[in-house]
Amino acid sequence: MACFTFSIVISAVLVGDNAGARIYAKMQAKSCEQVGIAYELKEFSDDISEAGLLGEIQKLNDDDSVDGMILQMPVPEHINARTIQAGIAPKKDVDGVNPANLGRVVMGHPEGAPCTAQAAVRLVEETGIDLYGAEVVVVGHSEIVGKPVALLLLDKFATTTVCHIGTSDVGMLEEHTTKADILIVAVGVPGLIKGDMIKPGAAVIDVGINRVKDPESGKSKTVGDVAFDEAVEVAGIITPVPGGVGPITTAMLLHSTLLAAKA
Ligand code: NAP
């Protein structure tokens, strides 16, 4: 029997010494190791210019041994992340941040979507709920989560409503969230969604990752955008934070890298 082996390489670009970005990189490296993907961390000092960083990205674009690339966020203030993201070759953009890949999502190609958006939708699919005509509410309209999630679900014929700061500011958030059979929250506000804002039995996907101080212990802890203790009493299905969308996002990154390598 013939046996084929090939190596898959992902390059992660880290600019400066942001603690959060370094933690993400460590987690990604560990997951890659578990599945046999080579993870190369490319570190640059925080005084690299935007043009200099674009040049480094171009080198990775031209390097045939590199299958996929991720820009770790955040980048220093003098660097425009969108400019750098646009510089990543679409075929190596395994994080789905290049405008071409986001545009392809609009055209019905889900494989180029940002990994977090893919993870949220995958979790929705795993609930087994029939999405055809289902009432889905997405809270948050960022380019990497809310907007692509809404587009991906529209393509599955879910009745998709997107809420954002304007919805909250006019006091209409609860009006929408309580109608949702599936509620996806990606905002970055700890505990924004309370138990009484959830339709009984709904599936709740909490994308938020927020560091807060525990009032009892005084220690920092990670929480989502949904008040979990209240929500778990009302929801039919709910993802925890940590341990919910986060690990699936990493799995989607590995999947996208595999697809990029195969392509
Ligand atoms: P973002 O770019 O800051 O977007 C947040 C969105 O929430 C914006 O659309 C904002 O509206 C909206 N918003 C803010 N306050 C609101 C309120 N009170 N009511 C309703 N909408 C409100 O954030 P993001 O990158 O999408 O990330 C969102 C959360 O997901 C963060 O906690 C982040 O850490 C987490 N995240 C998790 C993963 C993962 O793998 N699990 C990956 C990425 C992000 P405006 O723009 O109009 O103000």
C-alpha cells in the first residue's frame, strides 16, 4: 500500500510583546503539535514599521513551505491591522481576515470565513436545530464575528437578526433576544445578556471572552458576554466560557490550515 506524507506549516506573526497575544499563540502552538502541524512563531519588535511588516508578510506569502498565516492581535497602534490583513495572500489566510475571503463569504463560500465565526456556526449546527426559518439573533456586528456569522446563517435560510450598540442604546436588545431560538453573542461586555433576556429552551452561543475580577476571591477570571449562572437555568443549550467557542475556534483554524495545505 502506498503511503504519502506531507508536512503542513502555519506561520504566526506576533508584533511586540502583548501578553494576551502570546497566550493565544501558545495555545495555537499546542493544538498544532497535537495534530502534527508545524507552528512557526515569527516575532517582530514593536518598533517595526507598517511597510516593514508588510514586507515580512510578503516573504511568507512567497515562501512555498508556508501553508497558512495568522496575524496575532493586537498589533501596535502605529500599524493598521486591516492593511496587514489585506496583505496576507488569500490562499494562506487561514484566519479568514483578508477582505477577499470576507467577500467570498458574501458570495456563499463559507470556507474562507473567520475561524471564530465558523466555530459559532459549527456549534449551532451541532445543536441539531433545524435552521430553515429559525429565529436567530446575533448580538455584535464586528467583521470577524457578528457580520460573518450572520452571513453564514443567512445562507442556511435562518431568519437572522443582527443587534448592536444601536439596538442597546434605544433599549430594544431584550425585545430581540427573547424571540431567539438561537442566540449568538459576540460583544465583549461581561454578562450583558441576563437570564430574563433569553427565550426558554433557546440555544445560546457565547463568543465573548472577558477578564474580570471575581468579587469574592479578588482574583481575575475569564467570563463570557452571557451571565452564565442565570442563563443556564433558562436556555436549552449553552456554551460555557472558557471552554466553549474558544477551543472550537482553534479546531477551525487547524481545519482551515489543512484545507489551505491541500489546496
Ligand atoms: P468588537 O470588534 O469590539 O465588536 C463588538 C461588537 O459588539 C460591536 O459590533 C459593537 O457595536 C457591539 N456592542 C458593543 N457593546 C454593545 C452593547 N452594549 N450592546 C450590543 N452590542 C454591543 O469585538 P469582537 O472582536 O467581535 O469580539 C467580541 C467578543 O468575542 C470579545 O469578548 C472577544 O474577546 C471575543 N472573541 C472570542 C473569540 C473566541 O475564539 N472565542 C474570538 C474573537 C473574539 P459597535 O461596533 O456598533 O459599538
